[in-house]
Amino acid sequence: MTASPSAPWRATVLTLFPEMFPGPLGVSLAGRALTSGIWALEARDIRASATDKHRSVDDTPAGGGPGMVLRADVLAAAIDAADIAPERPRLLMSPRGRPLTQTFVRELAAGPGPLVVCGRFEGVDQRVIDARALIEVSIGDYVLSGGEIAALVLIDACVRLLPGVMGKLESGTDESFSDGLLEYPQYTRPQLFEGRSIPDVLTSGDHAKVAAWRRAQSEALTEGRRADLWAEWRARQDREQTRTSQKAPKSTTDG
């Protein structure tokens, strides 16, 4: 599927199953943004670059072992045929890749949009990863049947940050991972649900108290559920405090 060729942000996906796209990217916020031309999606069939009559794209792993490996020559031809601009990043969805973090998502969303390769089988020939400078990206420490679902996750995370996609700018900045912490709990009507009420501070009308409560909740949740994020956040806070203290003017007294 190709939409809005002139869109400023584009996602080009190389896959053996182009029919999986746009999938969930064609509905809700991402779908409306795709239709309105805020971003564009192109799903290209890797098998179209195969050269034999059987359109073979894989072969047995060198050195033996189970499964099949996506061939370097076929995938390289598919990447070259996509003919993307050199400034666009080339990504390979892989469980051994760089973790997909919100910081990385913001970097991708701020650029022209990536080419995303969806692996299958036992993996991809390392030579094409090296020859085409593919950046391996992982959405988590688990293995999927292929890179398509991971690509959908990556693209959705980027698209929602594009200007004009979300109704309020705050929706993209005041949520989990936006500042390194997990998001605070959310509540809405009814005021009372099965004996549980909305915390009084949230209906107090005191914006400063609400902000303080939310920050405290985010910190407590992060410390309790994600020790890795909490350690990173605390280290960053310490570095910022150190920089602030170093910049502070030193007081002088006359002797």
C-alpha cells in the first residue's frame, strides 16, 4: 500500500507478507493521519527481488542447524530496489537489536522516516546487514514469528508523535517514558466505582497539588515496577543536580 507520496514522513517496509500492512496502522489515529497525508506507508514484497522460477528467498544456514536464513543477495536487491534517500535510516527488526525506547522513537519521528526490514525464518544473512548498514532494532526480549508485528509497533510509536496526529500536544508528552518515568494512574467518572473513589486530590482543583501527586505516583510506580528505568532516572537527576551546582555562582566575602 502506498499513500500520500508527498508526505514529509514515510515508512517503507520490506516484507514477505505485504498484505499485513497497513493492518492496525490503517485505523484510529494512525489511519486517519495516513488518509490525510500526514505520513505515507509503502509495503514492498521481498520476494519480488528473487531471481529463480520458484522465487526463492531463503536457504539452509551455513555450518548447519535448523530452519532457513534469508539470503543476502535477494534482500540486498530488495533494499536497492526501494531506492530510498540516503538520509533515511535502514532498520532491521531483530530480537538482538538496539532496544526501541521512547527516546529512539522521538529520533525516528523527527527524521524523514525509515526503511524497515522484516526478517523471517532463523534470521538474515549477516553480510547484507553489514553491506547495507542495517540498524538492528528490538521491541523486547522475546522472539516473534517475523518482523512484521515489530515493524507495526515501531511505526505506530513514531506516527503518533508526528505533528497533527494527536489532538493535544500534551497527549504525546505527558505519558509513560516521556520523561523516563512510568505514567501515573488515570481516573474518570463515575466518582464512585464499586466502593472505590477517585483520589480527592484529583478533584480538588489545586493544579500544583495534582501535579505533585502525579509525579509522586510516577516515581513510586517506576521504582516498584521498573528498577532499570528508576536507576537511569535517578542517575540522570544526579547528573542534572551536579551540573546545576557547578553553574551556580560562588559567593564571595570580603576579608
